[in-house]
Amino acid sequence: MPFFYIDTYKKLIYLIFLLLVFQANAIPDKNIGLVVTVKDARTDEPMESVSLYNAAKSFAAATNIYGEANIHSLELEDSITLSYIGYQTVNITLGNLLRKGGRIYMEEGVFLQEFTVKGVSRADDHINNIPTQIDIIQAKDIALFNPQTSADALLNTGNVFIQKSQMGGGSPVIRGFEANKVLIVIDGVRMNNAIYRNGHLQNAITIDNNMLERVEVIYGPAAVIYGSDALGGVMSFTSKRPRLAFGDDEEVFEGNAFVRFSTANKEKTGHFDFTFGGRKWSSLSSMTVSSFDDLRTGSKNRSEYIDFGRRFFYVDRINNQDSVVRNSDPLMQVGTGYNQVDVLQKILFQANKNLSFLANIQYSTSSDVPRYDQLADATVSAVDGIRRERFRFAEWYYGPQNRLLSSLTMEYKPTTKRLFNSLSVVAAYQKIDEDRITRRFGRATRSYQEEDVHVGSLNIDFVKDIKSTFKRRKEEKRFLYGLEVNYNRVNSMAYDENILTGEIDNNGVTRYPDGGSDMTMVAAYFSYRQRFKEKINMTAGLRYSHVMLASRFVDTTNIELPYASINSNLSALTGSISMIWEVGNDWYINGIASTAFRSPNVDDFGKIRAKDDFITIPNPDLSSEYALNGELGITKKIEKNRLHTISGTAFYTYLFDAIVRDFTTLNGSDSLLYYGDYYTTQWNTNAGTAYIYGVSGNISFELSDHWKLKSSINYIQGWNTSQNEPLAHIPPLYGQTTLSYSADKFQFRFLARYNGWKKAEDFDYEGTDNLDQATVDGSPSWYTLNTYMTVSLNKNMFLTFAVENILDTHYRSFSSGVSAPGRNVAVSLRTKF
């Protein structure tokens, strides 16, 4: 169904324009201009009397007592200089200043580019106030590294691990947590919904990384601000924002476009976006189209696993029969290619300098996405010395992955700041289609399972800042408080098709309850932060959440359950307390103690799913799983003309009432006939306790004005104490090292990415880690060498060139069902206008 005709979409647009027309008539037209705010990077205090001027000295201004100055009559390419005695001079173009939201932070002796983050608290905050480990990926980094998907973009942090079951996917792992235990947020809207599962989740690729302004990865629980699911961390994606005209310009028109080709999967991607607006209105439109052929893996295998990852045979339909076909190139992973289209439309209305409205519409769709690990699942044998493969499936693919997001955001900063300094309201609607199509080899029955998820959400967030002086000491206090309502409706249907006769059987087994499911979460939170003696920053917060779920079973023809419905009412009170302490000589210590929870969703309660020799059946008696987390970090900054940073973080998480799979019976039997095969029955149950601990280290050295070295390393261990076995989702030792060079017209990165061994005995016993997709000894260690460079051909055109996996190494990331790309050459040509 075309998304242009979705009723909810039209209703939202009508509402947006009614609001905009009302505001346009109610508020007089004013020249907003560009207001710059300059603050001290260490104290976050506004800086008065900072000088601003352009190269020609035709423009000059100074900041007021609030650190603000108005910039006008300049072009986007014009460079602006900020100068203040005792602080290093800052040079920045007006275009870059706009992308930073008009905020600049200055430090004594050094200027750092990124000081403002939003994902941690849903409000703009200074990074020095953030106690948690956080990584920031900027738009310029995404442009340089040219990741094919947003999941690939997360790899560039060096601290996020990515699992893939197929090329059209990417499941982020943060501190040993994955899928429904890490939270994905796009433009302030949670993407996690009622059918996010426990295993591996590929939804991150539906975010268009080519339209991202930045990505913030927050490590560790964030339950106070985000509620359920944020046990391991949060990935907060922020897409680009429309720009208003300012200065002497009555309107603005600008855009970007690029084309890219990659050799490993013959990727062909085209993108364009453009902004058109005036002083009050602005529109941003974007489209990205990508086509991926089958993926070629690396040729250099370990001698002891010479055939690992090779695709010697594949299934094809020939003369109306399933046939096993020899692959002419075993390095080519036949059954991985797919296509994707991403569309974005934003409309910004700036009513006045204190009030704005932003309409945001995103749509992502794809072709069918083959599930490669299932298509390659085969029993290998040798007959007369000749290799034979017996495949389980002839067809296994996801139907088009469709994600529609429409949201309306209001941001208000009142003149009289009694109850709050800023208010943000985000109302959103999402529709997600998730379909699975399977057919066993040699059988005529093709099975369809189709899930439609409708999500409505409302977030209201308040910020109240208080700055005062007590006994000659400056004190800063910040209150964050807000409400969240989130509603999910899940419709699940299934049917079977005889591919020979075309006959349809509507009595297929649905993945989720066929009578539909509803899940509602209502929550309120409060957080308080205070800075003491300008050396200690403490934050404490609480959140109360209540989750209601109802699922209904109608057709029991295939599976007879002893209950007709599932009903659940669960509540959780979570909290956190943290401290940042500047102990002196540029040493910083941060500590966090927090609780987190995850309320079981429709996937936990009501899923029916067969894998290997087991089938998961519904369990109506589940409760929330909880985590206790402790974290300690140490950072050393060395500022001798250049900034060097060394940091380390250690964490420990204890899980209890964890939801795990366990054996059960149904109607007195421990097996179940499902689509012609018998499976051992299992269900989800709160029987688990487990712990995860780990350490991560990061260094960043500014070697010169142009050269910089960064490196990260992560070590994580986990154990399922209730079943006395290794915990699932725990990646091996991993990290990366980057040497970078940056100049005005040339950028270069040399990157080494590496993983340690994951031995077979360290894989989980339930099969979530996919030991069957690794070697008999487990997941071998590997490393790759990669180079990236960008050359500025002129002020509007850029050529980007990359060679990834230079040594053409074959490797398959831990728990993945598809091997990584071999040597890959990627070339893109970018232009702005």
C-alpha cells in the first residue's frame, strides 16, 4: 500500500498545517537571524565580550552577558573568527556553525568541536556533564567512511559490535546486550516496538545514514530517561534539520547529492537532498536509492578452515523443481542481494525565536531481503569423494521491510523561565511491516507470516536550569522531568500457498496471537543534577513505568493452547545516581550506580517460532527482567598545546528474573507437530540470573595540527548463573585503531579493525550465538586494514575513495550467518549546491 494514502499520515499533515496557519496569523513576522551562543567548555558558563568577525572585517560583533551575538550579512562559506583573551582563537565557517545549531564552546589553549549532546537526557547538554561513556559519529565521518547502512556506520565507533544474519541487516551489540535489550531512537522517537525479539535484530538499516546529522551511542543502562529496553545502552540517531534564511537573505535554497559504487557487492547508491525556505518556513526533502548484488567474501582463509564460508552450491528453481546448483565462484554468497529506498521530508515552522514546530516524515522500503544463513543451511556429505549438500530451505526471505515514521515536534523556550527553561513535545506515529516467507526444499507449500505494527507515542520533556552563587561559589542545578505514553498494536496473519496449483490455505500458523495484541506503556521521570565547588557534578533520577499487554488467540486449528488470551499489568521503579569528579591535574573520575528493566513484550509472551529442532510456544506468566549496574571510569586529559585523552571504563551488570528459554510441555506432550515436522517444545520463562562485566579503553592523541591517533579496545565476559553456562550475545575481544590526517582539501584515514577468538565452549548452549554458523572450534580471530580518503575538487565537489579489507581476508563476525565483504573498493562523487 503506497504510504502517500495512509489515513493517519493525511490526518497528521492536516493537523500540522492547521497549527502552522494558526501560529502564522497569531505571531507577528520578525527577522530571526542567526543567534550564536558562546560558552566556556569547562564550566558551561556563557562568555561575555567574545569578539566575532569575518576575514574581510566587514562584519564584527561581540557577545552579550548571555554569551549571545547576532550574525548577519554573511555567506555560508564565509569564515568567522572568535577571539577572547586567554582562550584559543576559533575559526569556523558560517555553514558549519549553522549545523552546530549556533553553539560554540571555547577552551583555554584548545578548541574542541563537539561539546553538546542530546541523546543522554533528551535535552541539549554539555558533554562534561555526562557521566556515561558516549561516542559521537558526525555527518562528516559518515561521508568519509561511506557506510552502506546505519548499522555499518556504528562500527566506526570501535566500541559497538555488529552481528549480521544476512547482508541486508546489522544487529548492534553494546556491552553484551543486543536486540530488544538495547534501544534505538530516531529524532527523539523510540523505534523499539512490541515485537522486538531477543535474538538478533536487523531494524537499524531502515534508518538512512546519508541523512544523519549525528549519532550518539550511550553505553550502559538509560532506564530513567528511556524506560524499558535500554539495558545495554542507547543509539540516538539525529537526522538533518531544515535551515531558515537569515541576514539579508529572504529565502534559502541549497542541497547535496552523491553517487557511490562499491565492488564487493556491486553497490550502486544515489542520493539527493535539498532545502528550500524563508525566514519562518523551511522544507528539507531527501531520497536515497541503493541496489546491492550478491556479496563476495574474502579469499584468504585460515588453512585449517579452508572451506569455511565458501558457497559451493545453492538452490535454484529449474523446470518447476528445486535443484541444487554448483556455484561457479564459491566466494560469491549467492542469496544476499537486495534493494532499498529511503525517503525523508521535514517542514520547519519558526513561529518566533522561542517557539518552533517541526514535521518529520520518514519512509523506508526494500525489496525482499534473503535470509542468507537459512538459505545456506545444509547438511554436507561426500559420495564417492564428491561433495554433496542437502539444503533445508529452498526459500527464506523477509518481505519488503517497510518503516513509516511521522512525527510533530514542538520546542518552546519561554521568556519567563519560572517552571522550565525549555519544553519539548514529540507526537509520533509509526507503521512497521515485517513479513517472513519460507518454503522447505522439495515441498510445494510456501508459508507466509505477516506482521503489521502500529505505534503511537507522545513524549513531553521539561528542562529547568538554575544558576546561583552560594558563599562565593558558583552552583549549577538542572531539573529534567517528563512524561511518556507509548501504544503498540500488533496484527499477525499467516497463510500457505501451493506454488504448483496456486491454492491458498488461510489456516497458517501466525507468529504472534492471531486475534491481535495491544501493548501500552505509561511513564513519568524526574532527574536532578547539581554541580558542587565547580569540581563535582552529581546526578540522580527516578522513573516509574507501567506496562499493560493484552493478546488474543482465535484459531487453534494447528496449535491448541490451554488459554485463549494473555493479559499482563507490570510496573517498574528504576533509578540511577552518578558523579563526575575533577580530582585535579586534568584527572576525572566518574561513577554510576543504576537499575534498569525490560518489560516482556508481545514477542516474549506470545511468539510461536520453530528453529533447528525446537519450537517456542507462548507463556502467559512472565514478569519484567531487571538489571543492577555499576560503572567506574577514569579519564586523563593532557593539554600541552594539543589535547591528548586517555580513558578507561569498567562495568558490572547483574541480571535477575532474566527471560530465558526453557523446556516445557503442551497438553502433556514435550513435542509438537509443526508444518510436517516434530519439534521439542520450549517457552520463555523468568528463570534466569546472570552477570556481565567488562572493560573498555580509549585513547585520542593529537599528534600535530593535521595528524591524530585514536584507538579503542573492549573486553566483555558474561555467565548465565541460573543454568551454569555461557551467556549469549557476548562478543570476543574487539576494537580498532585509526590514524587520520586532515587538511583543508584532503582527509585521510588508515583504520585497523580487529577481533579476538570466541572458542566453541564459550558459545551459549541454546543456539542464540549460532555456533552452527562458525567453525568447529568457534569464531576465529581476524583483523582488517582499511583506508579512506576525501579530496576536495572545488568548493562544491568532493571525491571519496576507500579500500576496505585490503588483504582480502575471509572472516565472519561472531554469531553472524554471513561472511564479511572481501576486498572492497568504494568510490563516491559528492556535490553541494
